[in-house]
Amino acid sequence: MSKDQDPIPPCFDQANQAPERLTEMFVGIAQENRIKLGQRPAERAVFRKLHGVASARLVMEKKIPAKLKVGVFAHDSLDAWVRFSSDTTPTSPDLYSTLGIGIKLFGVPGPKALGDDGDTADFIMQNFPIFFVDNAKEMVEFTYAGVVAQDYPGYLKKHPKTKKILDQMEKVEGSTLTTTYWAILPFHAGKNDYVKYRLEPVTPPENVPNDERDYLAVDMCNRLAKREYQFRFMVQLRTNPKTMPLDEATVEWPESESPFIHVATLILPQQDISVRGQSEYGQGLAFNIWRVPPVQAPVGSIAEARKVVYAAGADARHEANGQSLQDPREPRTPTAGCPFHAAAQAKAEPVVKDTCIVKAVIYPSIGVARVGSSEKEWFLGPEVPYPKPEDPGYYRDAHKKLKRQGARFRVYGVNAKGEIVKELNADNAKVEWQVQLANTKSAWYGFQLALDIPEAASAPPSTLRNAVVTDRDMLSITPKQRKVSGKKAKPQRFDDGKFMGEPVYLGEAFTDKQGRLIVLGGHGVSASYDNSRAITFANNEGWHDDTSDGPINAKVVYEGLELMVEPAWVVVAPPNYAPQRKSVRTMWDLMRDVAITAGTLPKPKRPSFTFDILPLFERLNGLQWVNAGFSAGFGWKGAIDLTSADALSRLASNNTAYVELRRTIANQFRNYEVDAWSPKPWPWLYGDAMAIPATQTPRQNASLTATQLAMLMEWAEGNFVEDFDPERKHATSIDEVPLEQQGDTLTQAALDFCLADAFHPGCEMTWPVRASTMYMAPFRFAHALDGWIAPGLGEILTSDGVTIPNGPLYGQQAGGITRWMAVPWQTDTASCRSGYDKSYDPYVPSFWPARVPNQVLTKQNYDVVMDEKKPLGERLAAFANRASWINPLGSTSYTDQINNMIHHFDHLGVVEVHPGPSDHQHFPAELEVEDQHIPIADMPAPNAKHAQHDEYARVGAAEVVNAESVDIMTIEKVRRFPRGLHR
């Protein structure tokens, strides 16, 4: 006998035992078995896949027929919570699943048909008007076939009617909020009447197949984030017992005999259903069709069975999850903005911000100053993430020297929650600033490779720089702490530090007219104590430079009380040669990811398109002004359009029509778990383990942070905040930013213009910033205790040694951040180029183009573009023609180039914003142009003290220089693994 002919044993198929048998199979066998196997949290027996939970309100129509105005419908309106789900497993796809809705109403006191008293009432419906079997006995036989005999196909072969209904139930639903739901079974309506229920969406459906596994949850979240949704609650009165049976669930009552009547409206207000705890709350709710006033009790054998099965399933689930078995008396408070609770909110005491200042906090938490050759002129670094472009010429003085970039710090008073209450300055408090700078590069270990990646084991060992110098203090430039206070405090110079006995100026500290601190760094003076030439990119023996870093602290007295102060840090870095450009992964992105991974900063519930996704596209596009490959790929009318108005109209939309477009773009970004060492994945930047020829590791090239990649995947699925506004104007001054946001804005502004790809070693900071132990709080470095003596680490620094407790990746002393960088910085900056392997592409991948340009638009070509009398073809060619930024360094040898950079780094061009021509159909509205392109005569052995301040060296204007013709394929910068990569 074949299996599909096996009969169900008569002892199992007793009609009067149907509720018990169904409970046994649904709960005792299926649900409790999953619980025994460790399912956490324990799930429902049916409709297990959650799409979302929303707060709602059921508002009754004013004119309801008297015979229908019973039980729930006798109220004017009721608070509700609604759970949307599918009758499938949580990991199964949404498409063709049976949708269900559970509605729990609050404020319905009294006895229930379930057999107890309570204050709630439940409705349960699904997206099909009938059930697939008629009664409980048939349901037992169907369930037995699947749960016990494990032969649904055999059962359906013998029951074509059931199979047909089940096939019809597999239909496409585009949204939980535009679906029609039916209660399927009849219910009492008073003593003598029976009814059926239906929910009709007010918003018409768009039922298009969608292969995304969880598209219904994403859709529901996106829709309710934008606006309110409504359903009409409809009731159909039983008027003909012959055509409207009470215990034949496969029979649809004909509307021709009894049309549905609109008795109420279920309103789901605009809300954020992703708020923490809301889904968990909905999952904890238990729904039972018998939890209604007795006058609305359900009817039929299937209803009788559901009464027992649903109650048993809820108890099993709640016990396994440690939840109360009692139904809640009061609803969860809806998320902010729910209009139905405006009255209650109005009665409550108004929320008053705590203005009690208990602590002072310095912002930015990490400030960035930059060296410059100008003796007297300087400017402030960016204080908002999107600063307005400065006028051409802004970054140089009258002698064409580069101005220094200053870092400005402010003190804010915060309440116990850490919320900013007010800025504390010389007008309302006594603030004494304490600043320390140091440069300890030459006393530290040489850079070979980031020590927190596996490839470090294959690189040459990281040994002490200047190992022959026994007095290591001679190698550290450590001026004493400086203090300034009040308004317009005079500069305090950091000029008492020495390198090998010679004084070195590292910068100065002073205050502005409000008493805010300003820190300036050095003048870009780099020199060797023995007059040797620089020969390598990062570890030049005998050399020093005047970059630095150190702690920023303050003594703050406010209203007679000295406040505890959260300190900050300042980093003095190399110049920024492209002031408007950001790398695709900025230092702020990296430190944000470190904090999220460490659990000290919350992960975004849903990424914002405007603030999390769009910046990636804008940065790729913006690099067109500093790299010819990015210009052709992502730039003006390039191969990949991510920023035009037409592109953004699609990319900023979470419409399912664009899901594959979004996924295709997201998949272009490098993912270390998928991509090897191919240079093709975005963002076309070299990585921490870059080498020529390419090493067989994905870290040959850079990737975004894990947080950025995760947000891209959410965006691809459509699960993001659709907040793009093409008319949005970013704040261009910190004064335009709300007070409570100013601190975080200052920090992001400073770190957004710092590089985090690649750490080889880097521009401003390097790989130790990836260690969570470096921070006391997100974006805020931990400070070593006063008088701390760092443990000795030996002559060779290893990956194990660097991570010892209280070692170099813990609390920091002055000089601790920049000591990992190249010495002098100019040699690394001159070595970081693009397109090393020109057989692949002469321009990409690239090192650090956002700070150290590769190919730029010259003033000569800009003039051609702007001359609208010239032929369009000539102007287009001039626009596309990008000159090598390093050409001023000469073409004689690599050694000459890096030494020329040391002594005339200010010859290199600054990329500035200029207006574009009027024919915007052919050219951008703004163009970024290199301000100068002055060649440098090869430098002899350096005059250590005064070489930087010589007048500009010049060569004949007719001389053609091609700095990129110099062979650098054998330099240490790209020969990272001389003995191969260990496996």
C-alpha cells in the first residue's frame, strides 16, 4: 500500500477530540519540539514570521446599525496594537506566503468568551476569504498528514478541493498595509445574529512580485515612517442560513445577498516601527479569537479548536520566554508623534530640558591642525562637515607660502545625561586651557606595515628608529605644557623642545575673542641632524619633522564651582592640498565603526540616505578633481552616474522598482569576505597591505567599514530613511547648528577631512585608532595618567607586544598618535601616488587623493574651459586633460623627488573651487583647479635649519617635467614583502 493511501487511525480521528488532537500536534509536537531544541526566543505555533508591529486606533463609525453595535463596536474608539505576520518560518521568503493580522484592542473591560475577565479584545484575520478545510475534523486529518505522517502531498492528492484553495492562497501581496484581510469564521452579533469580518485597505494595492526575502517588513517600516495608513473594518450580516453556513469554512458568504457594512476604521498613524522594543512587545502579545465580549463569540468547530490551541500555544511560548501568562491591561505607550495620544500628552507635565550643568566637555574631541610654511598667516580648520569653499588664493599668503591650519576648541557645559546646555567661555566662566604637544617619531619604531592585520607577519620587522642613539630622550621633541586663559590670550610657543640638542618649534597656543582655544602647529620644517639626505618613504634615520599631537585639557570654573572636564586631543598633521575633498572612508567613519563594534555607540536602526548613503556617492564623485581615474569613472558625465538629479531620483527612493539597481551598486563596493585582490571593486583605493606586484590578499585594496557596508546592504533592500531633499542646505558655519548638536558636529567636521584608507602608514593618524582600547568614549582618546612611564617593548615591536595591557594601544601621552607616522611626513606624501601598475590602469587605484592629489585641472586648462569663444571640442579636451600633481618634484630620481618635497612642499598646488562656464550642459557649475604648478630645482644636501625658508627655486618655463616617469617600483613603499607573503 502506498503512503498516500495510509488511513488516519480511527482512535486519533474522533470529532469530539479535535481541539485536543490539534493542540497536541500544533503545540505538543511542533512548537514544543522547537522549544526543546533551543529555539530562542520561543515562537508561535503559526504565523511565525513577523513583518512589523504598530500602534493603532479603532474608531467606530457614527451611524452603525443597532444590531451590529454590540461588544467592541459599542465603544466610540479604542487604542490598539497590531501585529502583521506570515504563516511561514522567519527565514522563509515573503512572496506567496499567507499574510495575517492580529489586532489587540484595549479598553474593553468585562468577561470574555474565552472564559475569563479582562480589558482587551482580539481580532485575527488573514489575506484570503475562506479556509482550506470546512471543520475541525478535517483540520485534524490535514494536520495529521503533515505533522505525524509527514505526507502533505499524499493528502492533497486525495483532497483536490483543499489543494486548490491552498494554491489560491499563494498570491502576491505588495504590502501588509494595502492587503485585504478576512476573519474567515462566523461570529455572534448579539443573541440572534451572526456576522463575518473583513478589513479593507484605504490605500489601493500595488501587487508586484518581489523576490527580496523580507520585503514586507521593509515596506511596512518605510510606509509608516512617511504617513498614516487606514483600513475600513467591514461587517457582513448573515441573511441566508442556506448559503451562509456556520461550520463550513471553505464557503464564502455571497456579498450579493449581504453586502459588507463599514462599522469602524483602523487607523495606523505615522510612526517608526523600528524603535527598540516595539517588535519585541508585539511578539509578546497573545491573540485569541475568543478574547472578545460573549456577544461576539466565534462560531463553529474550527473556532472551538482554535480556542484551545491558541491558548495552549501562547502559554507554552510565554513560559519558555519567561513572560507573564496574563494579558496586558494597558497598552504600550506609542512612539512619539502618535496623534491619538496628544490629549494625554497635553495633560502630562511638559518636558523641560535639564539645564543643571554638572560637567564641562571639550569639543572637538579630536581637533586637527596642519603645518604650513607661512610665517604669520593661518586659518581655522573646518568646523562643519560641509564648509563653504573659500575664495581662490585663501590658503596662501602674499609670498605664496602655505598658511597653517589652526584647530579651535570650545568648552560646553553638559547636564547629567551629557546633553549640551550652553557653551562656557570667557563671557560666563573662567577657563584656563592646558595644552601639550610632542613629536616622538624618531624615538619610536619604524613603520613597516599596520600591525593589526595578518600580513604584518610577512613584512620586515618593526625596529627602533635611530637605534644607534643610546640617549633616546635626545630623539623626542617634548616641550613643556602651555597654559592660556581669557580673551585674546597671547600665543604661547612650543619652542623649548629639542631634537639631538637643537631647538625645534612645534607650534603655539592662544585664545580668540571669546576665550576659545586655538592651536597652531609647526611650519613644515623637516631636517636631519647629520645633513644626510632622505632616502625612503617612512623611516629616514637622523631626521625629524614638526608635526605633533597631544592632550587638550582645561580648568573650568562656572558659577563659583570648578567642574570636572572631559579632555580632548589635538593632532598636527601635514597640509590639506584638496580642502573640499573627503575620502570615501573618512576617519570619522572609521572611529564610528570602532565605537559601534565596541558597543559604546548605537548602530543606526535604519540608515539615512542623506547622511549615510549619499556621502559615499558624493565622495566618489568629488575625487574627480584629484584623480583622473575617478574623473572618468565617477566624475562629470563619467561612466558611473551616482550624483546627477536623475540618478538620485532613483537611488534615494526605496521603491521596489529600484531594488536591483541598489543591490548592483552596493555589490560594487569591496567586501573582504567576497573579493580577492582585484583592483576593480570600489572605492579604487589602495589598502593596508598594498604591494607591487599585488599581494594575494583582499587588503591589497581598501574597503569601507563594516558599518558602512552593513548600511549599504540595508539600503539595497530598501530598508532606509527616505529623507533626500535636493533643496537641502547644509550648515556652512557652526553657528547655524543647533546648540545641542554643536559638539558632535565639530568632531565630525575635524575627522571627516582625515584619511582612513589606507594606513600605509597614513596622513594624519594610522592603524592604532582601530583599537577600541585607545578611547575613553567614542571619538575621544584615552589619556595616560600624569607621570605615566610606558613599558619597554624591546628593539622589535611585534603584533603581540603592541597589545599588552596598558601598552601603546591604551591611554596616550603627548606624541603618542603621530609617532606611528612617516618621518619626515614629506617623504611619504611624495611617495603616495596612483596607478602604480600601469598595465591595469595609469590612474587607479590610488593612495590618499583626497589629501594628496594625483592628477589635477591646471589653471591653463581652466582658462581654456572658461573661454566660451573657443571650439567646444578644445574646451572639452582641456577639461579632461589632468596634469600630474607631483610634476613640480622633478623627474631625475625618486630620492631627488622626496628631498625636493621636504624643502619646497609649498610649491605643490592647492585644489581650489572656481566658477564653471555658463554652458552647464557641457561643464559643471563649479570646477576645482590647482592654484599653481611651479617646478622645483633638485635640492642639494639640506641646510637643516633654514632650507625651508629659501625663496622659491625655479627652472626654465620651457622645461617639460614628467615626475611620473621616475621608476618607483622598487622603493620600500611598494616592496612590502621582500620574502613573499606567508601562508
